[in-house]
Amino acid sequence: MSKRPIGRPKLRWEDDVLEDIKNMNVRNWKKVAKNSDRWKKVLVVEQARTLNRRRIRKMSWKARNERLGELMNVH
């Protein structure tokens, strides 16, 4: 008789992809993905957001606060 492995089940590739799509806040992603031009735009926007987050994480606290202040003062 075999035993179940201890811990939670390993994530499948599909689970990881679905989690990424969920984090991208794309509604009706299957419908959007069928339109290749729209899907490419979604991916480009998400890539830009990701790169921006990485840049912000690398910034010093002072630079980060200055940038945030600039963004908050824009009307």
C-alpha cells in the first residue's frame, strides 16, 4: 500500500500560469488571448509594470519617496 507524500501537492505549470494571469487583473483572459493583438498589448503593459516594480525596488528610500511625491502632486 502506497502512502501519500507529506505536505501540499506540487504546483502544476498551469496553476502557476493562472496565478500570474490573476495577478495581472485580466478579466475574461481566454477571450482576450484569442485576439492576438489585444493579448500582446496586455503582455507589454504587464512587462512594463514588472520592470517598473523592479526599478523601484532597487531605488533608495530617498529616491523612492521623491518619486512618490512627484506622482502624488500630479493633477
